[in-house]
Amino acid sequence: MADLAISVQDVSKRYLAFDSQRARLRNMLQPSRTEGASEIWALRDIGFEIARGEAVGIIGRNGSGKSTLLEIITQTLTPTTGAVQVQGRVAALLQLGSGFKPDYTGRENVFLNGMLLGLSRAEMENRFDEIAAFADIGDVLDRPVKTYSSGMLVRLAFAVQVAIDPDILIIDEALSVGDYFFRQKCFGRLRQLRDQGLTLLFVTHDTGTVTNICNRVLYLQKGRLRHDGDPYQGVRAYLGQDRDAEASSPGSLAAEGRAPELLQQELPEEAQWRRAQGSRPGPGGLLAVRILNSEGELATSVRMKETIRVQVYFAPDPECRAHIYLRLKNRFDQIVFTTGTYFLDLPIVELQQNQLALAEFELEMSLGGGGYSLLVIMGYPEPPNRMGAILDQTGPIGPVVVEGRYEHEKVPFLGPFGLPVSARLIETNIGR
């Protein structure tokens, strides 16, 4: 364990769901009595080791066991089976506001948290100005924290945790709260601490953050560890799961607008979305979707105004009338852009039986910074601008993060999206 920060050995966590209050009461009085209860396993046989200085991301859908695992590692929850060993001072941001006493002021909570983490009052006094400057909430520090907004809470909580020089920092989605510029400030500090040897364990749904900060990813699916290793491979495994099985300038087709290319080769091995084998709804349907950046790599994040390629592999319907549509949505589930072969006057040509087609769209991502999901639809058009019957569609693919570092660099525009624009200065004699 000399070079290990965290060791998780065959950890499982079981909960009991009771069908009545009487059955629950019987179990409380006699834990061995489980009549009227069903087992729910939040984690099954999880095992891994994290070396000192590693930055590890944990990803997975809601209910996959991510938060349960963190609570077990921080010893706020006891595993049903298995063991966890942690070496070093641990700082954790789990539930928003946890560790704060609501009736105490922010200042009082800073000292209380520091002393709970093993620092003396004198040590906290030496660090207080640094904490207050990082949190940057001004006189609010002397108000009870029960009056704070969620953004103020996370500012203060993060400032305290990073100021105590932890050996291990554990974060569970807390940084999804708060304003854009403070999140930038936090991630800058995390990179600095990571480079200084901090062990980071980070739970997030933001795959762009995972690949940017972490050198290793754990992917959980339904309580089991499905991937432990390279961040990009872990993200691809997460994004590539069959979502159907679980219930800007206009785009253009590549190669100067020619019809979808006939393909004889097999589908690509790596894709952000791929239909599970044998689950195609009919003779025609969507098979795989890839999103590539300007360098031809699978994209989880792109720069503002970067041109991406969306490759849609599909089997045409028997009559070759269904078109391919792309729809982008922002984090508020608002449609920000829709295009497709029908809008672009690109015919779906007749194909031979058992052949595949590839529709490749090029899009300039003139969108404001943030995460966007992609929905691909195969459907029949209704003139002039309506979509009729839908033959097939993917679930949300992504998110793809558009990186707009407003605080640190010049960006091409401000706002939710960019418009084609040009300008000139004309010298006149007005006012002379």
C-alpha cells in the first residue's frame, strides 16, 4: 500500500426494499428476518486500486452505482461485502452543503470544516484569506449558510476542500452547480493540484471533463465495473451503449453533395452510437453514428466554430424514400438546429439488397460554449418542411462539449449561436 492511495477489494452493496412497514419494522428488530423484502444490489464485486497522484474519473448512467461507490470510499456508507483502504488526508465534495451547519455563518463553517479535517484553528486562520479569496462571495461569508444559494454553497465548499492540502480529493458532480467562470476557476485549480501529485477521484456526466482532466476512467453499468483504463476508450464504451435497448451553418454531404456512398465493408468498430446486433426494427434502419472532429478523431469536445463530421451508417428502407436527419439539442432539451438530406436536396439513391449506406454531414459548430446532444432520425419527409412518419431514430448521443473559454481567450462571438457576419470601416468626411 506504500504507493497506493485507494484500494477497493470485491465491494458489493445491497439494499432491502420492503413491501410493507410491518416487514421493515420486523427487520429493524431482527436484522436476520427478511420476509417481505427484495434485494437491490447497487454495486456488485467492484475491485480496483488507485495509485498516488492518479486522476480517475467515474462515469455511468444514473443508478449505475457511482455515488454509492464514493460514499463507501469516504466511509460514510458501509459495504455489504468487501473492503476499502484509503491512505492520506481525504477531502470530499459529495452532496451539496454536506458538512455545513445551516445556522452557522460561512466563516464559522470554514473553521468547523477545517478542524473536522484535522487542522488546528491557527492553521485555518493562516489559510482563511486564501479560502475567502477563492470563494469570492464577499460579505456573504458572515451570513448563515442556510441563506446561501446553491452556487454560493459550492463556492465555499470547494474553496475549503482545496485549501487544506488534501492527499485525496473526491468530487461527486458538485461542480455542475455554479456559474461558468467559477467552474473554469475550479478546473484550473484541479489541474494545478493534479500536477502537484494530488489523487483525484471525480464523478461526472461530462465526458469532455473526464478526457480533459483524468488519466484513467472507471465506467460503471448497473452496479458493475465495465471498463477500467484509458479515458477515451471508457467514454466510447459509455457513449456507445445501445440507448434504444434501455428505456451553425447548414450541413452538407461530403464530396460536393453526391448521394450516400455505397459501402461493402463492415461497420466501424468504434462509434459514439451503435445498434445492438439483431435489434434493427425492420429491413431498413440506423446502424451506427460517429462524430469526428477536424482531425478525424472521435469527438467528445470541439472548439467553437470547429467543423465536425457526422457519419451515419444505415440500411435504406425497401423503397429508398426515407431520409436522414440530424437534430442538435442544448442542455435545456431545446432544439437548436435540424438539418437532413431532404432539406439539402440530396436524394437517397436505390441500393442493392444487403448493402449499407453512409451519409456524412459536415457542420461548423457555431454554437455557444456548453454541452449538446445529437439525435439522428430516419424518416419520411412531408413537403415543404415537415417530417412525417419516423422509421427509426437513435437516443441522445453525446454530449459533445463546445469549448468556449470566455474568461481566458478571445471567442468568435457571444450568445447561443453565431451568424455569418462581415464588417468594414469606411472613412467619411462627416463631422469635419
